[in-house]
Amino acid sequence: MRDRILVIDDDEKITSMLRRSLTFEGYDVSTANQGAEGLRKLLAEEPGLLVLDVMMPQMDGWEVCRRVRDGGSTVPILMLTAKDEIASRVKGLDLGADDYLVKPFALEELLARVRALLRRKTERTEKAVNRIAFDDMVLDLDTRELIRGGQSVELTTKEFDLLHLFMQNPRRVLSRDVIMERIWGFDYSGESNVLEVYIAMLRQKTEEHGGKRLIQTVRGAGYVLKGD
């Protein structure tokens, strides 16, 4: 599937040139000559990259960038600016832009930056696959870290494995025997209340900052991970 790029620039010569060049490189390209029009296309098309000019009438690129980020979009943004002052570059980056390029620019440099931003986006997406989430909990399978409500929660190996099992089976009641088999194995011969102890520790850690209880006891059946 080809990457889609949205170019927003009030200079029709620039948008025409970029459409031809980026299309030739194998991208799907759409353009807009005003900030408001560009925002509408961004919502409708969900591009993989936004090339955004700063100096536009009515709604400039900085305002477009701010609205994109305020709306929750993480689309990579490459800003084009005729200004080379540090303050202009800092402003764009502070508003959420990922990179900038000063006009006039060499096409080869723009293409290189486009490739780099799309590559970074792909890497972030691939890493995100190794995360699973339920409610306000996110479990990172690479770092073995739990984030709940924006707070990092430190888990032991067994606590992590137990929570991972629940998050792989949300809203499914897991019997004590199933949990013991999956986490401690068939030949476990330790204390009989080990599961109850670990459930209590998990609840304490995940509810420490005021989080609601998600690991529920189902009397006579086992445990289940569920919200309201």
C-alpha cells in the first residue's frame, strides 16, 4: 500500500511541483492551498505525512499544526518555511512539527526528509504492535512495563505474566486452574494461596494512584479483567 502525503501550501507552483515529484517517487499525493481546506482533507484522508507551509494567509501553518496536534493526530509534519531564524524553527517544533525545511530547498533534500519521517512512523507503528491495552492500562511487551493512567507501575516477573494473561483475555473469566497452569505450570508445588497473593499485589499496585478495580473476582469461577 502506497503512503499518502498531504501538501498544504498557498503557492500553487509549489503544490504542483511537489505533487508531480512525490507521485513520481511512488506516493499518493493530495494538495490544499489554504489551511482550513487542508484540515478538512487531513480528517477525510488520514495521510501518512503532512507537508505544511508556514506562511499562508487566513490560517498560517503554525495554526494548522497546533490544531492538528490539539485534535490528537500524530501524523508526521514537515514544515516548509521561508524564514531561517531559530525562533521560527523552535516555534514550529514546540507546536508539534517533526521536521522543517527552509525555502528555497533542493528537491532531493525534501525527498530524503520525507523518507526519514515515514520510516520513523513505520518504526513507531511496529513498536506499538508490541503493546496491548485495556481501559487506561498499557502493557509494553518489549520493556515489560505497565503504564496506567499515565503513571509507570513497576511489576515483578510473575505479576507482569499474570497481568499479561488477563489482558490477552479481556472480559473472559479465567478459572484458578487455568491461571495456575499458564503462569506456574502443571508441576507447581508451592503454597496453595499463591494466586490470591499475587492478585492482591496486582490490585494494590494498579490501584495505587486511584485507578478503579479492573481485576474482578467471580465467586466460584475465577477472575476476570473488565471495566464498568
